[in-house]
Amino acid sequence: PDTVQTELGVIRGNRAYTWAQGSAVDVLLRPDDIVADEGSDLKARIVGKTFLGAATLYRLQLPTGSQLESIFPSHADHQPGDEVGIRIAADH
């Protein structure tokens, strides 16, 4: 009741829900919940970027074709086409 299997991996929550096991749910993550982790087995390809000053908003494509957005510090200057390791950091 406190975990969700996603294409990003298993997300553990701090709430227990009463849905039946295997129920389909939508998971919403903020761009700052997806962080760079070069040691991660989960890789994403950068397909777009927007400079935000101290940070850069990246559009990432997962191996499944799904896309998501992530905010990395601007000193991590990745280019479209680069592959980066990512993980979820959504402890809130």
C-alpha cells in the first residue's frame, strides 16, 4: 500500500492507500524530484534544455520513449544527445 512500481523504479511513499494491488495510478513528480546520478543504472537521453540561471531544465527521454523534465545545477552542462544517469529524490 505504500509503494508504486514505475518505469523509473519503485517509489516508496509516506502514505498508505487502500487501492487493490496492481491498480493503475498516475504519479506526478516535480522536475527537481529527478536528479542526476552518474552511478545509476537508469539512463535517460537529453532531448532538450532550457537555461534557468543557476539551474538548467532538461527534457529527458527514457529508454521506453517516455519523456520527463529534470532540473540540474547549471554547472552540469549536458548537451542534447548526451545520456545521463538519473534517480528519484522525492522524500517529501
